[in-house]
Amino acid sequence: MDMKLLYRQVIMDHYKNPFHKGLVDDKDYTTIHLHNPSCGDDVVVQVKIENDIITDVKHQGTGCSICCASSSVMSISLMNKSKIQAQNFIDEFSKLVMGLPVDEKIINNDAIVFQSVHQFPARIKCATLAWKAIEEGINKK
């Protein structure tokens, strides 16, 4: 099977059937809202951290398929990770979408489907918006 087609299918699946979509009204969550004015993507990410472990991630937003699918992948990629592990994953994901070499021991799930985003520079912000939001949330805790 063509890898580009497979990656496109994974992205569309996360776009149509996102994991952890929907926000909660709970003071134990840190909520971050980011907007990408260049394309209109808008995302709210909530993160719950207990004992330096990410115990829950929620997201809600509007935007292109890359932004929304990336939010879903972010929510499953960082679940149950320590703040340090999450930061390492975020750093590796940023390298991935920039077309730089990554540690495949860290990026070993659906996040890999965003490796061709660097071919479309305008889409890098789309792919990283939710990741920047959760990074901000993690650093607030």
C-alpha cells in the first residue's frame, strides 16, 4: 500500500473520529486557547496533571483536517506521560513536522503520519497548534 495514502487515511480517520474531543468544566484542568490567524484554525486544549503525570487531555476546535487530526493524535500520544516525557514527545513532533530526523523510540504511533507536513510550510502551524497549546498548559502546572 502507498504510504502517502495510508497516512492520509489515518489523518482523515482522526479528523472524522477524534479521540478525547470535548471540553469539561473542571478546575483541575488547565485550559489553553490558541488561534492561528493565518488560516483560521482555533483550538482549546485542556490538560489534567496529577503528580507530574498527564492523566487526561481534552480538545475542541475548528479548522482544517490537519489541525483537528493532530489535536486527536496529541491527545492520545501524551496521555499517561510524565511532564518530561510529554515535553520530549512535543519536541520530537516539532522536529518531525519540520522534516528533521526524530527519535523513533519516541515518535512511534500515529504521530508519524505528519512527517510529510514540512512539504507544505503553511501547514506546519496547523499541525502544531494543539501541541503548542498543551505545551503551554504543561508549563503552567
